[in-house]
Amino acid sequence: MKLAFIALVAIGGVDASPSTCAPCHRAHADAFGESLHQTLLVTGDRRAPTCATCHTAMRARTVSGAQLEASCGTCHPSAAARVESPAAMRSGVDTLDGLRLQCDRLDAAAARIVDPQDKMSVRLALAAARYTISEGVTAVHAFDGERLHERCAAARGQLEAIADALAIAR
Ligand code: HEC
Ligand code: HEC
Ligand code: HEC
């Protein structure tokens, strides 16, 4: 309790660097740590983004695809060589939103399955798909658009299989 309080004070105050957020958001902080942005940060390069560049503060809502692309654009103008990277991130994040909606719909359908064994296996498969989606979110933090799209495609495949199974179980 005390530890969480100290950490939250730190967020409200001066330090919004990845190390402030890392204790509670390990996967995203580790992914960020693999990017060149982190290398810049630790060498004291003030041009580098931190967690707060996109999230402002912890209570800030999750970032949309359009906000994300705009945020890359503040440091990487569209004339720059790596324009395709922000665009890939944007479309990936928009895809994640759609996939989560699909999970919610399938969850609702699973709730109506009568057979307990069928219900359990659909719920397990949905948990696996949500995990794949969370790996996509981690890829966002590694600034890895390719992996983001690959995880989205994997999750889409999992959800299609679940929809097929539901059609049979109904
Ligand atoms: C003391 C632990 C702790 C620290 C430190 C912390 N967070 Fe969080 N954060 C949480 C918890 C708990 C949640 C809620 C998780 C959930 O709802 O699944 C959360 C949720 C979030 C969310 C999601 C908000 C939403 O609307 O869904 C974001 C973004 C976030 N934190 C960013 C940050 C950033 C950036 C930092 C560092 C500046 C940070 N957090 C530091 C514990 C922490
Ligand atoms: C370049 C922009 C950017 C930076 C920098 C960034 N994030 Fe995020 N973050 C996002 C986006 C975009 C999402 C939402 C993706 C989605 O789920 O649609 C997100 C989602 C989150 C979430 C909540 C969603 C979840 O499923 O876990 C947490 C927590 C979070 N980020 C923590 C961090 C931490 C910690 C750092 C620093 C190490 C960080 N972020 C740096 C763009 C960023
Ligand atoms: C606060 C400023 C800032 C933001 C925001 C930012 N970057 Fe960067 N980025 C930099 C700097 C500075 C460099 C290193 C100098 C350079 O290569 O331009 C860099 C380098 C990169 C590189 C080169 C990495 C490498 O290994 O060569 C990529 C790719 C990149 N950024 C993508 C992104 C994407 C995608 C976003 C948005 C999701 C983003 N950046 C947001 C400042 C930023």
C-alpha cells in the first residue's frame, strides 16, 4: 500500500520515465527498453520520448491509433524516411480495437452456451486470443509495427476458429 502510494506520487510529480512505470507495467517497459528510444533516454538525449509522451499521466486514457500516429509525427515529420512506421502503428492499433470488440461479442455468445464443457473450452480459447492481443500492445511499446500486425493476424485467426466452434456448439 505504502509502496504504491510512493509510486503514484512519483507519477504525479517529476519523473515519468519508464523506470517509474516499470514496477507495475513490466511487459511494456521491457518492450520499450528494447527500442532505440530507450537507448537515447539512458544516454540523456532529451529528444527521446518517455512513457508520458503518449500517456501524459497514468490516468490518461489509452491512446487511439490516430493519436499515436500524431504523436510519432511530432518528432518524425512525414517527410522523414520512416513515415511508414507511424502509419503501420496506427493501422495496427485500430485493428486491436476491432479485435477487442470481436472478443466481447464472442464472450456474450459464449455465455449462452448450455453445455458446460463447450462453454469452458470457448472461454479458454477467448482468453488465449486476448493474450495474443496483449502481445500486440506490447509490440506497440517496442515500436515494432511488423510484430504488431503479425500478432493481430494471429488473434484474428484464433477468433475465427472460435466463431466456427460457436456455430457448432449453438
Ligand atoms: C503502483 C503501480 C503503478 C505504477 C507505478 C504505474 N501504474 Fe499504470 N496502472 C496501474 C494499475 C493497477 C492500472 C489498472 C490496470 C487495469 O485496469 O488493468 C494501471 C493502468 C494504466 C493504464 C491504462 C489506463 C486505461 O485507461 O486503461 C495506462 C495507460 C497506464 N497505467 C500507464 C502508466 C504509466 C505511463 C506509468 C508511469 C508514468 C504508470 N502507469 C505507472 C498501476 C501502476
Ligand atoms: C509512442 C506512444 C507510446 C509510448 C511512448 C508508450 N505507450 Fe503505452 N500505449 C500506447 C498505445 C497506442 C496504447 C494502446 C494500444 C491499444 O491497446 O490499443 C498503450 C497502452 C498502454 C497500457 C494499457 C493497455 C494494456 O493493454 O496494457 C499501458 C499500461 C501502457 N501503455 C504503459 C506504458 C508504459 C509503462 C510506457 C513506457 C515504458 C508506455 N506505455 C509508453 C502508446 C504508447
Ligand atoms: C519525443 C520524440 C519522439 C517521439 C514521440 C517518437 N520518436 Fe522515434 N525517435 C526519436 C529520436 C530522437 C530518434 C533518434 C534520432 C532519429 O533517428 O531520428 C528516434 C528514432 C526512431 C526510429 C529509428 C530506430 C532505429 O532503430 O533506427 C524509429 C523506427 C522510430 N523512432 C519510430 C517511432 C515511432 C513509430 C513513433 C510513434 C509510435 C516514434 N518514433 C515516436 C524521437 C521520437
